[in-house]
Amino acid sequence: MADPYLSSAVGAVPIELVRTSDRADWLNALSVADREQAERHRFQAKAGQVCWLGHGTDNVRVAAGWDGASAIAALGGLPLTLGEGAYRLTEPLDEVQLLGWGLGCYQFTRYRSEARPAAQLVLPEGANRARLGNFVSAVQLVRDLINTPAGDLLPNVLAEEAAQVAEAHGADCGIVVGDELLAEGFEAIHSVGRAAGDAPRLIDITWGNPGDPLVALVGKGVCFDSGGLNLKPTRGMRSMKKDMGGAAAALGLAQLIMAEALPVRLRLLIPAVENAVAGNAYRPGDILNTYLGLRVEIDNTDAEGRLILCDALALAAEDKPELMIDFATLTGSARSAVGAELSAMFCNDDDLANSLFEAGRSVDDPLWRLPLHGDYSHLLRSKVADSLNSAASPYGGAITAALFLEKFVNGTPWAHFDIMGYNVRNRPGRPEGGEAMAMRAVFHYLEQRFGD
């Protein structure tokens, strides 16, 4: 993707942002010719809607609508609507609004011969071009990874992508592969991924100064989820290339932390597997040992994400980090609760949860907290092991999944994001396809807490 931002450009076309609620007053202030032009094109000042004014004069400009609800949408719909060329703003906008322009330039073109030309924005004085570029790059990484078909992004490729990010930022990267997982105690990760042709693995990236506070990130890296022996139906399996969306979000966040040199000591853990079907696939009724030592009875092999996460969370908790954050496309129940455009958040610390919520609201990356309702723990009781991996009940599935994960964090301040990882419709700055949900919210929180 070409750089969406410019420092300067001769002849850049002005963009005048018009709020939907201000349309009437704005129309009345126009010249007769411009008012007729706006009305002829039925310009309602909706988000992403544009209208060219001043045709044939030296006052050519673009009016762009915005409903005021989403900061990302203020400019997010313009780059591909306006097309190739340089543009500038007639009024100052904040960082999130400017970021919307860069996010709106995104196109997934790996399997297409052509891309639509995108407009470029001349940044206003004082805007941090390098910082905006770091955000755009991180989101692009997440979107590209999620959008890539599973055949081209199996665990070995995800590991290569992570290693490249680590190398680019001088981080250390270790990868435990195949039967080595058993030797190091990661039986749950191994069991989920052992039936696939591409071996399961645990990616472990560390970065930062030893004296800085430790932040642990964990991302669910199920590169494709057939459901295992509890096979998904066709409709449920069709979108499962995105089941590594949590790993993508965690990796994108790690890249952003390192690019912005946030003063933290970072550890990123990504268990990467394909949940496949073969003669050696793990089965309903099997009992797995976990890294923490808890034994888990398998109720459903399609509840695999929590199994690979539990080993990684227990490993991360050993170092007693200041906080742990995990991202996972974990449950359909979370989507039923909050829909596809909100990140469901579970948290064992009220102050942390409240701060994350406010961070998400301030950067237009919305979160919604769901309860870690301990009374539902009875749904995970096993008659033959320490825990079931999933509840037989159809109720509260996102909550019981989070309660299962909580068993492995050892009291560490922890937030779990059950995300969609995918835009199911086109919105300004948020094209249909893979999405970095909750990533910018968490970064904003970390920057507020640990930044200089």
C-alpha cells in the first residue's frame, strides 16, 4: 500500500468536512451555484459521501459528509472514493480522525492483478506522520493476515510472519514445534494441532529493557478450524481462515508497541495450530494435561481455542507480568451478545476494565465488558478431570469460555478479548474483511499507563 500521507503537495484539493447535523446551515452559507450543485447531487452529508464544489472556478474543493458518530469514519471513506490525487483539510482534525484516512486506503490485493488508486492526504502542521504510519502498518498487518486463505497461512507461515516482525524490531523469537511441545509441557497445544499436516507450534517473542514493566500478550492462532471430530457444518467452516484473528491482533499490537518504543518489557505468545481431522485427532472424552498441571476433559473438539490459550496463559503467568492481555476469536456466544462490531471484554480487575473501556471509546475502537460470573463455573465441572473444556449448556458460552481461561492466569491482572476479527460490512475506514479489533484500544491504554 502506498503511503497514504504526504507532508506537502502543490495544488492539493481542499476537503471541507460537513457534519450531517450541520448540513442545512452549511447549505445556506454556500453560493447559489454551489448550493445548486450540492442539491443536484443529493448531498446529505452522510459519512463517506462527497460532493465537488466550485467547478470551473479557482475555488474547487470537496465537501465530505460525516455523521459525527465515528472518528475513524470522518475521513475513512474518502481515499478510495476520491481516487488518485493529493488533498488537504480546511480545518484541523485529531489523530484518530487522521488515522481514519490511512485505514480507509486499505485494499487486500494479494490475489488481484489491480488495485483502485487511493488518494493521499497532506497532513496538517503538527501531525506525526511517522506515528500515523506505525498505526496504519500495524492494522494492515492484522488485516492482511486474517484475509489470507488458510492454505497460504498455516502455522509455519504464521510463525515466519511473527519472526519477521521480531527481527525488524530487534526482538528475540523462539518457536517450539511439533513433539517438542510435549517435551516442554504444552500437551494441550500439541493435541489440538497434531492431526494437521503442518505441525503445531508455540511462538515466543520477547523485547524490551529488563527494568521495564512486563506486559504479556497472548493470541489465539488457529490458522484453520474444521471443528475437529466435532466437525463444523459448511456454513460455520467457511470463514474459519479468520480463526487466527486473535494471533494477528496480538502480533499487530506487539509490532506497534515496538515501533513506538513503548517503555515496557514485552512478551508475546502465539500458539499456532490447525484444528484438523485425521486418525490421530484428539477426541471428545479425551483428557489432556495442561502446562499448569490441570487435567481437562474434552467435551467438544470445536472448543479448541481455549485449549491452546490455556497453555500459553499459564506460561506467561509464570513471569508475574504487570498485566496479561489475550485476543481470541473464541465464541459465537460473544457475537450473539455484542454483535460483530464490538469487542467483548472479560477482565478480573475492575480498574483495568474501566480504563480499557475508556481507552477504546477515546480512539473509536469500542469494547464492551461482559461478566466473569463465577456462579457459572459449575458448568465446567467434570466427573473425571479437573475441568471440562466447554459446557454442555447452550447458555453463557462466552462467559464459561472466559471462566475456563481464568483458571490459568494465576491471579495476574488480565483482560480477555473475545473478538470477531472481521468486518461483515463495508464502513468508512473499516472495509469488509479482516480487522484489528481491540488492538488500538489496548495500545492507547498501555501508552497512558506506561508511556513517557
